Amino acid sequence: LHMSSRQKLWCVVWIVILGLGLLCTTQAAEHSKLRDPLPGVLDEAGSGELVPVFFVLEDQLSGERLLAHGGAEQRGELRRARMIDALKQHASAGQARLREQLLLAEQGGRAGRLRFLWIGNIVAADLTRDEILRLAELPEVGHVSYSPKVDISLQNMSPVPLREPLFSWMAPADVGVDEIECGVELMRAPEVWNDFGNTGDGAVVAVIDSGVCWYHPDIEAQMWVNPGEDLDGDGVVMDPDDENGIDDDGNGYVDDLIGYDIENRDSDPNDNNSHGSHCAGTVAGDGTSGTQAGMAPDAQIMALRVGLTFSDEPDVWEAMQYAAENGADAVSM
């Protein structure tokens, strides 16, 4: 081929341009710390687009290392407090550089929705493609995963106005107040109540789900009331007298009287789907409406709503973190 010097120059320029484009396209795909399908998502991401991800740090305080912080001789709340404190300190130290970089990126409009979690030494954020690739290079980062909010509902149910019942709570006229659900009978729960005197009294169970219809007659009396937010100490569920717009117990959540709505970032984890209420009833429904459905009818329910629409894994982990720090003995998810 016979080309002029100018034609040869333009050929070189186009080869360089195409090569750089190919490099940019394959850079994400070849990054060893990016978990599928994140490389493909980044390749398709537009300039300035914020992509939801979470960073799992390499150094995880778990297993025997974590247990050692609790103290083998300790039990109960002191052991819990020691382990939580150890997790917080470990995450604070390990996430320091990543936190600093993310806060700077947030100021520059390259990051949003920052969440720093100590329960698993994980940081979640919405970031531009370039920021993700840059921060993934930090040696303390183990891997990065795509974390979109996705619809995981089993059915499309429109949200209902706050505190409006989804269905009637009235029991059939022929149902006695002492009737027990067949499933509860088959699990032999009444034998545990009667023979061992164990009805769940004193236990707090966190229900991480679509929320809890806390005003349902079978559940309302079993709701956990946050002692740090119960300003008048009367134990009333969702007491308006306790709502003052202040984080009274200093746990990072304002007016979290019975739990929290992680998805919507508010203090009323009401259920707009019914799934979470169903699960809460299975845990501790006390039979006020006529039928005993709860396995542990004297347990308390801590309501943590992550929703069934547009949830992500960090929402669930944050709910688990809340449960651990605020005294839950078990988690239903």
C-alpha cells in the first residue's frame, strides 16, 4: 500500500485511539478484585454514572479471633459488648483510608449513599466507574461486588397508607381464644411451654423482613420497646410522647422506638406487604385475635424493615448490625 506521510500519521493516531478504547473496556474485566457481574456493569456504565457496590475488606475479624475478644469466662451482655466493641475498632482501623477517600469522592460528586459497616468490615457506596477501579487497588480491599437494589417481592403489591390494615384481624366466631395453630401443635411448642415453662419470655427476636404491622392485636403486646428511646418509661409501643426527633440512645438512629426502616431511613418499620407480619406472628403471635400462632408467644419482636422492593445486601447487613448492637437474642430473616 502506498500512503502519504499524513495518511500514515492518521493510521497511527487511529490505532492508538482504538487501543486506548480497548484498554478501557478490558480494564474492568481484567481486574481480579471485581466480582461478576461488576466488570460487565462497569464496561456499560456511562460517564459520571454512580454504580452501587460494596467493598469487602481483606482482614476480617471472625472465627476464633473474634471469640477471643469476648472472653471465654464472660457470658451474656458483657460478652456481646466486648465482641461488638472489637468489631467496631477493627473496622474503624481497617476502613480508615477507604473512608477518607470515599468522603472526598462524595464531596466531588463521585460518590453517594456511603455506608460503613462493622459487622462484616464492609463498606457500601454508589461510585463512578473510575472511583471503583481506583479504590479496588487499595491493598486492604479484598474484593468488590455489584450491589443493585432489586425487587425481590413475590407479588406486586402497592404500598398502603401508614397504619391502614391490609386485611381484617377479626377471628371467625367459632374460633376460641385458646385454639392453637396446627403447625405450632405439630412442632410440640405447647409441650415446651407447659413442661419447661419456656414461652420465650425475656427473649428479643429481630425480624428482618418487609416490616411488621406492629398494631396488629396479636403482635402489638409483643413488640420490643427500645428502652433508650422510651423517654417516659411506660413501655407503650410507638408512643407519640417518645418521638422528639432526637437520637436519645446515641445508636445512630432517631426515634427508633421499636426498630427501624432501613430501606426508607425512617423510624416506622411498618409492613406494606404482610410477609414480615406473617413471620413476626409465627415467632410471637399471642392469639389475641382468637388463634395462637406464635412459637414463642412471650418473646418480644424487634422490627427491622429492609423491604421486599428495592433492597440490597448492605441493607440486610445493617439490619443485622442493628439487631446485634441493640440486644436481639436471635434474628429471623
